[in-house]
Amino acid sequence: MLRLFFFKQGENVKLQYLGDSRDSFKWDYHDYLTGKMDYPLFNVALMMTPDDNTKNGSTKPHIYQSSVGIINFCCDLKKFKGIELIKKLPSYTGSNYQVALHKYNTQISNKNRLEYFSDINIVDKQIFFLDPDNGFEPEKRYSAKHVLCSICRH
């Protein structure tokens, strides 16, 4: 039985990007890559940060022309806002790998950043995807939305 982990409305976690057109590209690419490499594991570290109350993330998944399976997957992500639904990605595409979600119910902050990254399961034959909200550390200032270069060195 699949249990989906849902964040309650009002909890301070960014779910607005789930299932948008960029998600369509992202999941299509990683599904393809994991399948082509014939790896049994796609390991995802989501860096969930507070919602920014903008209209960002409102693009429809079909804007990026991915497979029907990916479009359906993204539509379900957008509809249900269930983080654990990401684990079902291979069933939407007919792929043969498992998805692991690293601390998917933990909101990352500058205070818990080291703890969050301390026990990532790094094994052979996996695609590891670090999914920051805003990318890598900028030159001048960073926030919880960014992956710090110092974390990547560990």
C-alpha cells in the first residue's frame, strides 16, 4: 500500500513547483538517465524550503514535451502535492529502478544543513540527484535555498 506524505496547507514548505514544466524536464531527464545507465537506484535529496508565495511553479507540465507517463506523473504531483509520489516515478514510465527520497519530510535550513547532508546514502550504481530550490551557492550571499560548495567537498 502506498502512503503519501502530504504537507498540510499552511506548513512552511515549498510545494508550488511540484509538477510544473521544469519538473517535467527534470523527471524526464533523470528517468531516462537512470534507465540508460541501467542503475537500480535513483536517489533524490529534495531541499524543501519555505514557499515564497509567488506564481512561480504555475507552468503546466506539458510545456516541456516529455512522455505521456512523465506528463501524467507531473499532473499527479501538482494535483496531490504528495512528496512520496516521487517514489512512484518508475511506475509511470515503465522503468525498472527504485526511487529513494533522502529526508523528504525535513525542511532544510542554515541551522540543520550539516545534519541534513551528513547521512546521505551514497552507493555504487545509483543516480544521485541533489535538488536545490535555487541552485548552488552564489558568489555574494546564500540562503537555505542553495547548495553550499563546502557541502559538496565532504
